[in-house]
Amino acid sequence: MTTPAPAEAAEPKANPGKPAEPGGQDDPGQGADEKSAPQQEPQRAWDTRRDLDLHAPASARFTGRNSGVVAGEINGNVTKTEHHYYGSSGPTRSSGEIPGEELDRLALTFVTEDTPFEELLERLREERVLVLTGVPFTGRRTAALMLLRRAGAAPVHALDRETTAGALLEQIQKGEAPGHVLCDLVTSRDEPLRETHLLSLRAHLLEHDGHLVITTGLRPSIEDDVRTWTWTAPKSGVLLRSHLERSVGETTAHRLLELPETRTFLTRAHQPREVVAYVRELLRYVSGEIQEDALREKSAELLDEQVREWFEADDATLHLREKAFLIALAAFDAGPYALTAELSDLLFQELQETVNSGWPKAVPVFGTHIGNRLRTARARPYPAEEMTEWGPVEQLKAEFLDSRTAFVLLREVWTGHPSARPALVAWLGKLIVDGRPFVRTRAAATVGALAFTDLPSAMALVIEPWAMSRNPQQRVGAVSALALAHRVGAPNILRITDSWTAADDLQLSWVGIRVQGLLGAERPREALAALRVQARKQYDRGDPGGLKTEIAQSVELLLLSDEAEDVLSEVLRTLDDHRSVFQISVDGFLRACLHSAEEEPDLPLVLRTYRQARLDGAPASHGIPRLWRAALGDPEFTTKALDVLRGWVLAADRDDATSWALADLLPKLADDATARQRIEHLLRTVRGDDGGPRPAAADDLLTALHRA
């Protein structure tokens, strides 16, 4: 991360923490007063790059190069899978006795380690009725059956899940089995589970020496005086080892557990049913039916199935508000929880509009539980430092347990549920003009993921409307979305960038030029050529402003990229080809000279490059002085160049490394009497910040200049 030198003006900021109102041509709600108001200045290209560095998700951390590793691997592994829908660990029944053989089979691999099983067993024996809550697919049914078996309540009679709380006693009285289980009791506000129900059940079970276990989800309608117990599944590694040792013995099980793919699988906190499915694949691997790479595909398939289940579930199973939260968590993975929850409710409102536009958009103020909704999302909360406009602050963040989930979820929503697109597009349109850089960057990254999944739709519905908008924040959003789409491996982004850079439409060209600055380090010759062509086009039109500043800002980014040496060489090669090329090259160079690294705020990045080039004997040791001489000797840039040089002199007064490098550089800039006089005058008249005393470094630099 870098910080601007004192001579650089600060970027006009939106009000941090407050969503800005869309103001583009695609905003039908824009009033006449807004349309006639002065347009906000667009964010500087360097600040866009900074936001991408700071706030892009880890899978799309910006480097200026196309890697596509995360998205490509996920997309490649998941889309080729066959889909096997699986539910609980055993067959489901509406009602009836569960065979003893099934109970015996489950007992062979049932794991109690790191679970509350023994405590629950004691409560069941004492109270006869146990209400077990927990996240779906964490083995609640198996745990209930094993509790009854260990309590001696076998055989076990399974009750119909449609049985209401008030009809429970009647159903139990019909059966003669000592054990009873009701999985996923359906409750509602009108028919909650009450303490009176449990008292009557307990009296009957005591009289007939019976036991009952009821399982529910995390938010059942249960009166406050009803005691519930939470089931926590055993750790994946323990469960996997238990199944493998039972199937292939300890020696082979140990070998399978040490496979790289198995170790990776165990880092992702899979559900018990997924562990069982993975065991089947490991057994196929042992028998030679499949190779190890198929295990990776199985892991991706399991993730795909989970995401699909979330969005195929009805509202009674997973409410629309929680589905909106899942989507928001995918967009803001590893971001602040409160922010994710806040923005997920905005999406919930948009989704309500899609479901029924006649309904009023309403969001319950309370009623959510952080722990429950994160467990449902298979995510975790954790405290961490978050960088904000006001410096680092400690916040509670939330992230998926499996780092692949965010991309898979966004792909499922975008391609598997097209009816959600209008709400998602409207939501992203609000986020991209939000006053918080983190929100804007993550909105762009989300669009980048959608572009990887379905480029034509993402371009038509989101990126092109943003690029054509009069709102500069939306245009910057299009820039960031294209750059991040390329980062995760979306196809044809460079082709789009080149086409838009050369476009006659100023808004499309504006976006293309900005993207060249972000991605051009990957191919500096081609990027600079595209920028030069548009610069000459603007020059020939006689447009004094136009896109010249945007082109210079892209040159600035390229000169500060990891490929700065190649960029500098290309800039120097064509410096004198045309006046327009000279202008964007020198302007971009002077802009680049304003930046310094955060860890070395008094050592400008360009000067640091020069210092290293001098030590290494690299071409930049000659190229940087040449650009400085060009800037100082051209009437259009002389004043600006001297202003930048003044900032370097002040920095030299605070940093020895800067002083040394500048003392070495200045004599190379005084190639004629006029240049020497200008530099000497600057050093003799320079004042400190806010008109303070003349910096001591100025005398040292004058001495170095005279000795040369």
C-alpha cells in the first residue's frame, strides 16, 4: 500500500459509512435537481488500485496478472460432477418401527468424542423426554437413535414428522415400543411446543418405562420454559477415522488419512453425511476404481450439493432473509459481520420485490442470532483488524469454513436461479455507489465472479450499464469489476479492454483506459500502444481535456507496477514519437513521482526504483533522469515538475535514504545552464511545510549539485 506525497491532492470522498445514491443515466429515480447538479469527480486511478489491494477477497487479491487459480479450479471441478442427492444417514420413514439391524449398524461407527452425548444420555434417562436442537445435517437423527439405544429404549418407533406438538401424546400411546423418536418436529407460532406437552409426555413415559427424543432446527417455535439441548457433531477427522478403521482396518485407514486430498478435505469442516459419502470414495480409491484426483472432485461435488440445497429449500426450511444473508456473506466473505448483515437486508428487500412487488418491503429489526445463522451458513465468526478510512479497527468478522463456498454460491445463484438476477443487479447497483471503499470493492469483486461464470449476462446486465453511466462511481465500478474478473480467470477481458479503449464513445473509452492501467503490467507494450492510439485520437480532435488525464493516470499505474522496468523502456522508446505521446508519458511519470510506500512514507517509489537501479546498474538509472529532464525542459510541465521536486527535497530532509538518492539524481537533471539554474533556485528558495524554515537537506543537495 502506498501513501501520496504532500504535493498530491486528496481524493474527494463520499461520506464513509453512508450509502451514496445512484445517479447514473440508468437510475430512473434520479430527479431533475440531481441531473443538473455538478458531477462528482471520479476516484483517481491510483486510489482504485489501492482499494483493490486492500479490500478484494483473498481469491481475487489484485496483482495485475491473470491467475484464475481459485475460480478456475472450483469451476472445473464442480461443474463436471454428477449430482447425488442424499439426506440423513439412514432411510427416512413417515412412521413405524426402526429395524434393530439399522441401530446396530449405526452404533458400529457412531462417535461420541467431542460431543455432549454422555450429558444428553444422563438427561434422557432422568427426564424421559429430550428436545434436541441443532444445525441440519449434523447427525441429530443418528444421535437421537443412539441415545435411545444406550438408554435401553429399543426397539425404537419413529413418529411422523408432521405430528404436531399437541398430538404427540396420542401418537405415543398408539405404539408399544419403549423408544420413540420424532425428527424435525414442525412447530409454528400458532402451535408451539409447550411445557404442558412435555409434562404429559413425561408422565406417560414414566408409567410405561419409555423414552422420547425430539429433534428440531435452530429456531423452533418453543415456549421459553421448555428446556432444549444442542447437538454438536463430532469432528470430521474423528468420524472419518472411525468409519475407515471399521471398513479397512487401522493400517489402511492411517494411510488414507495421510493422503493430501484427505488432509485438505478435513480442513473444511464437513458434515457427517458428507464424511460418510467421502468414505465411500476412499473405499473406491483403495479398490483401484478411482485415482486420487477423483477425491478432489468428490469434495467439490459435496460443496456443490450443499449450496444447491440452500437455494432449493422452501421458506419454512430456510427463510428468504437467510438466503439473502448467504449471498451477502459470499460477497463480503471474511468481512465485518455487522456490515454483511446490514447489506443482506437490503438484498432481502430487493428479493421481496421480485417475489411480490405488491408487498411492502419490510425487514424484521430483531429475531436473528449470530451464532445460529453462521452455523447454518457453515461459517465462523472471529475478531480481526479491519483497515478503514480512519485507520485499523477491531471488528467481528465472518467467513465461510470452506474458502470455495463464496464462488460456488454466487455461481449457483446467478446461473441456477435466474429469477434472482433483477434483485441481485439492483442490489449490486446500490453497493457500487456506497460511501465505503470496502463495500464498493466487494461489489465489483462479486460482479467479477459472475463474469467468470457467465460473461455475456454479467456484461449486459451489470458491467456495460455501469460503464455507460454518468455516475463516476458506477464507471469506476465497471473498471474494478473487469479487472477483478480478469484476476479470477474470466475470458476475453483483455479483448474487451482493448476494444473499449479504442472506442469513440468517451464513457466506454474512459473505462477501457482505466482498466489498461490496472491490467497493463501483464503486457506493457500492448497496453501502452492502446493508450497512445487513443491519446493521438484525442489530440487530433483538438480536445484540450477529454481523456488525456485518464490516459496519464494509467501510465502512472503502469510505471509503478511490478513490470516498471519494461514499462519505462517502452515509454522512453516512444517518448518523442508525437506530442500527445510525450504529454501522457511525462504527465504519467510526474504523477507516479508523487507516491511513496506506506512503510517508507518519505521515500518516493520512483526514487526508490532509481536508487536500486543505480546499485544494480539497471537501465532505469538512465531512464528516470531522462524523463525528469524532459519534464523540466518542457514549458507545459516545468512548474509541475518543480513542485514534485520540491516535495522530494522536503522528504529528503526527513529520510537519509531519500537524501542520498536525490543527491545522486539531481546532477543528472542539470544537463544545461537553464535546468541547473532552475534546480539551484528551487533549492535556495524552498521552504518547509506550511512555510516553515528552509530544510537543512537543501544545502546538502546544493553541495552535491555543485560537486558534480
